[in-house]
Amino acid sequence: MSSVVPVVPLRTPFPARIAILAMLVLHDAATASAAVTFDWATVGNPGNAADTLTMSKGPNPDGTAGYGTVGYAFKIATTHVTNAQYVEFLNAVDPGGSNALGLYDGRMTANPLGPAYAGGIDFLANSAAGAKYAAKPGKAQHPAVWLNWNMSARFVNWLHNGQGSGGTENGAYDMSIATTAPPPRQPGAAVFLPSEDEFYKAAYYDPGKNGVGGYWQYGVRSDSPPTSQAPPGGSTAANMATAAGSPGSSGDVYWQTGATFNANVDYLTGAGAYGSAASYYGLKDVDGNAYQWTEGTRLSFGNLHPVYRGGAWYYSEEFGGAAYRNLYSFRSAASYAWFGLRVAGAVGDDASAADFNGDGLVNGADLRIWETGFGDRTATRAEGDANADGRVDGLDLIAWQSALLWAGPNAAAASAATPEPTTGLLLLAAATRLPRARRRLS
């Protein structure tokens, strides 16, 4: 972005100021647009009842129940984070390849146990800075695996902080909290790991089930286990094994070979490759491909450990579905080739983030704060930084515009309080009609 900050005089008529500022958005968005984007599913129906299903699956079921109630709307990615997306993250935050934060596991490249146990990301020590990591040929759209909870939390912190040079140590989660348990979600988080209730609802709830609403036992709108078959499969297919013998992978049969586990086979498939198999809200691969981290915890031997949900290619339905809730070791422990990540995000917070003066409205007064702060590289929200990346730029104007048009009670008040915005907003909407431009945080 140019070091010269254009100035739009406050005496310029309001609609004309908006039109001029729209041109700044085009310039800024072209130079600072996010590299990692998601197909978001909005999960509405707030205040739904909790499920009564007991957590009864797995080697150590905890017998709890009551998951899935969420009192607000939120968004969640329809697919897992892919190798291509995680590579963007690695090259942005670790351009020299030092791996000081432990964001990369060497088994993402190769595993002496065989291809089944490896991931889809190569480390290229001799490549230039910013290109040390690359998705393996043909694996770019496979889920990123070998991710532990800490890696996942730092990834969403980076998304929350605007990607690029955004930080990894704070945002959705304060990674400086030195405990064995995952730190809590921080207020104002824009992108985060789903809570257990958020994941459970997005994966299994259907407001139209049996005419009254309820939960499916699997994330393909079915109470029967998904079918293990090649993509694209049918409406209840998944990349998982078939239970055909003793519990666990040793007795399961895999559709790729029609036989039991073979360490020389790469069993992962592309994220979202089962196009017609989805939850009510549109989530793909809920109970297949890779388990997904949540914010949930379970107590074990005096410590709270992170909880994962869903299912994975390595196991059959005996270790997946709504009734499966399991913990893993400490949040920084080495992962496995069947642990991945799905991200979630705020919906209602989009409006409050653009309320720069904190008066409960998003209107022209907030726009004037953005104008004054435009170009500031050490800004706070009160100075016009809507996406918490420390800068006041065109991405924050997009957030303001999105909040002004947001379909909610704040929007109505905002529109009423903003003088004659119609012409300018139409120009701004046209100028900012980038692909799925949603604050461009993620």
C-alpha cells in the first residue's frame, strides 16, 4: 500500500465522501486481501433445545449429554482447513522455516511408518524465505492433518488478526497462558475454534427433523452410520472405514482397498469431495476424513485436555458420530494423521466491531472515526480498526459497510442515524463486491 494517505475533507458532502472512500477500498483490498478464504455456513435458529443423546461411544465414554444448544447465530466453515490454506499460514508466519512455534510437524512431509501416517505438506529447506512450505502434488485440497490444539489455535489467531503479518499469540486465544488446559475464547473473537455446542449443533441439528426439530446421530442427516465409499458417493457417504471385525482400525475394512488397514495407502480425500453428503447447515466431512478440534475439555488424571469431535478416515462409526466425544493429550502434544481442523466465526460481532465510538450504533459517526484514522498502523478499534489487525485501512471500511447493511436491529438504528447514505452506499457496495467479501478476515 502507498505510504501516502489520501485525505477526504470532512466538509465534502457525505455521499461524495463515501464514493471517494470506495475507491480507496479497491486499492487497499487489492493489496491486502486475505489469501485464505472459506465457504461459510451460517448457523441460525438460536435458542434450540439441547440434545438428550448420551455420549456412549469410544473406549472411555463419559456418559454426558445435553450438547448442541446455542443462543446466537454464528458461522462455521463447510469444510476442513486444507493443506493449501495451512501452507499459506506457515509461509506467512514462519517465512524462514525456523518452526519456532511448533506449527509444522515433520510427519506432514513423511513418516517412516508409511504414507498412511503422513500429511500433505512438504518442507523445502532450500527454497526462498516465504516459500519454505508447499502442499504436496495432488494434496492441496486434502485436510491438513498432524495438527494439535495449539497449532489450530494459532491458526485462528492469525485469521482473527487479518492474516499476512497478523500475530499468532493473541486474538481469539491468549497463548501466553501457561496452563495445560486450552485457554478460553477471548471477547470479540472474530474467528475461533467451535465450542462443543457450536460444533454439535452445526453438525447434527436439523430444525425440521420430524416437523419439530431435533438431532441426527450422524452429520449426513441420518441416524444410520454413513456408508464407506469413494467420493462423491451418495447423500450419506463418508471417507471412513467399515466396522467388520474387532473394534478399532485393526479390524476395519477400507473402501480404497476392500481390505484391512495398509500403511502404504494414503486414505485421505479432498475436503468436501462428498458433495451431496452434508449436515442440515451444509457441513461436509463431519464424520469422515479427520477429527476436528473444539474448545471443549475433559478431565483426565487431574488435567483438562482438549476434546475433538466428528469422525476420521482411520476409524469406523464406532469412533464417530454425535455420541462420540473424546479427549486427546495436552494441547501441545504431538498429533496424528487423523486430526485436523474446522474453523468457526462470529456473525453478530461483525456489526459491533465497526461501532468505533461504542455508542451502540454503526453510522456516519463511526465512518468519520475511520476517516480520521485511515493509514494508522498502530490503531485500536476506537480509532477505526474493525478487524483487530492494528491497521486502519480499506478492510475496516468494508467491515463498516457490511455492518451498516447487516440485517439486524443495529442496522436499522444505524441507517436511521446516518445522513443520506443511499447513493454512496450503492457505490461502495459496487466497489467492494469482491468474491464473498466478508470483512476479509478469513
